[in-house]
Amino acid sequence: MYEYAIAWEWLAFAARWFHVITAIAWIGSSFYFIALDLGLVKRPHLPPGAYGEEWQVHGGGFYHIQKYLVAPAQMPEHLTWFKYESYFTWISGFLMLCIVYYGGADLFLIDRHVLDISPPVAILISLGSLALGWVVYDLLCKSPLGRNTWGLMAVLYVVLVFMAWGYTQLFTGRAAFLHLGAFTATIMSANVFMIIIPNQKIVVADLIAGRVPDPKYGQVAKQRSLHNNYLTLPVIFFMLSNHYPLSFGTQFNWVIAALVFLMGVTIRHWFNTTHARKGRPTWTWIVTVILFILIMWLSTVPKLLTGETDAAAVAPAFQQFAGDPHFTAVKQLVSTRCSMCHAAEPAYEGIVRPPNGVMLENDAEIAAHAREIYLQAGRSHAMPPGNITDITPDERKLLVAWFESAVEGKKQ
């Protein structure tokens, strides 16, 4: 059992490393080609059919690049295809989903206080949502609405916000954000696999056969590429969010997700405008900072919006992290809700050593990790994973009151 747990942990690490490598390759090439496409310049000397050209310098040499909007008159001898970066990013991400969230469904995927379902049902819901997401997205793109690029993107934003809310009604907060990233990444990778690459292959086949390619294939592929362009940065945020519980483990997590998609648009707009040589719109960064500050504010679950009573009224002020008589209640809470994993010899099945080396078995250890307890189990619902130990809202308020009162006491 011990050896199995160690092997499984290393498998998860390998899958994560593989995922990061492939994601860097995909996102890097995406950023490069979007910048290249927007920076193309039309000049009189271009060959027939060429849309624009760009001169670039890198690695001690100069590159002269020309783009054909539909296709060149003749098939070149060699073509470099950019597709495997996308495919393997999705495959490695799905592998991680299987290892971490499906393999540990009771701990990471299911929160029975959100929805009491069995692991097989949760996994089926997860798989179904990813597949259904692509079907709905593809139908919208192929509908009459697809002819209006910006109208389509507005509808797609509504769909993404709905999915953000929906996932928080099904899974743990951590899993909800991870699935929102997987949902979006599935659309992006399927765009490459189902639309962009097949359309390019049709154009190549027409060239080989001596036919004039239909420009519609390039136009459709460009629209899907535009969507991928604006979805890239939110996906990165959601994949990183599992390390930051204040993003996913709070009451307004789905609103935070909605604002993240908007930040993805504002940041990419700056890059796109700059690469197109149309100026540097600094207002996009101002809007991004405002949205991020709003996210930070929402992560604290303000009582103005929730009607939550003052945490200090839930438990008398604790003047110290440890040593105060009231600390007995906190210590008892931590020992029953946290120490089954955070111990020198964890009692939870499948965990062979305390997560991140954090142990919470005595006064000194609890006091040393007071801030982490406050953020992970008080201010957010990140811990315990899937609320596996049934910590109650009043108990979370107790942790908040303990930490905040102790901090205020130190200031006085």
C-alpha cells in the first residue's frame, strides 16, 4: 500500500510536468503566431496571393516571413504543422484529471455538502460536461449567430459564466475551477483537432490536386483561432488556481471566474493591439487591475453582500495564537478536522505523509501554521478537501475569529 501511494504520487508529478511542458509549447506558439499575424505588413512587391509580410530578428539572424491568406499558387516542398502541442496538452491535462480528481474523487472532486453523489456519478458528470461543452460551442459557431463574430463571443461568455456557476453546484470549489479550465481547454483543443487542422488539410489537398482552395475554410479556422486567442489566459488562471484557495474556495467563486474571463480579454487586447502596431492601450491594464482588486474583495465574502455576522461575535477575541483559554476550542477543532492528514503518521487512507509537510498535532504546530489554517479552512473552503471531515460553517467562523483577533491583539 505504501509503495502504491508513492508510485501514484510520482505518476501525478510526471503527468503535471508533461502537461506544463506541452502547454508552454502550445501557448508559446499561439502567442507567436497571433503576434505574427497581427504584425503583417502589406507591400507592393509581394507575390500574387500573398497577404502580408514581416521581418523579424532573433538568435543572431533575420527572418523574412510571408503569409498567404488562402494558399500559395503551388504546394511548397515542406510544411511545418503546429498541432501536436495542442493535442498533447489536452491529453496530458486529461491524464492529470484522471489521476488526481477521478482517482481521488472522494477527496478532491466531491463535496457532499454541495452535492451528495458517488464517485462514478461525479466522474460521468465531469466527462459529460466536457463533451457537451464542445457540442454546444460547435453548434453555436455553425449557427447563423456564428456570422457575427462579436455577438457570438458575447453568447459564449454567457455560456462560460453559466458553466462556472454550474460547476460550483456540482463539485468542490477546487474541482469546479479545474473543470472550468478543462471545459475551456477542451473547446480550444477541439478547435484545432476538429476544425483548424482539417480545414488546412482540405486546402493542401486542393493545392495538390491543382484546384483553387475555397477561402471559407481559412475564414472559419481564423474565427476559431480568435476564440482560442482570448481563452488562453483564463485557462492558465484556472489551472494555477488550485494553489490559491481564496480564488476557488469562497462563496463568490463563480463570479470570480466570470471576472477572470474578462481579464483575459483586456490583457489579450493589449497584446493584440500592440502587435498590430495600433498603439499601447494602457486603459486595458487599468481595467485589469480594477477587476483583480474586485476579485480580491469578493474572495473575502464581504458581510455587506452575504449578511454574515461579524466573525468576532461568533467567538470571544483570542489574544494569542496559543496559550489563551479559548485556544482549547481551536485545538480541538483542528485535531478532529485536520490532524487525520496533517500528522506525522496520517490516519487517512492513501496518505502516507502529511501534505506539504504540515503537521498540526500540538500547540506550537497549530500556532506556526495559523495563517495557512485561516486562509485554507477559515476564509476559504479549500480545506479539508471535499470537506471530507464535515467541518461546519460555525467552525470556520471560529477559525476566522481566532486568527483575526490574535492579529489585532498583536497590534495593540
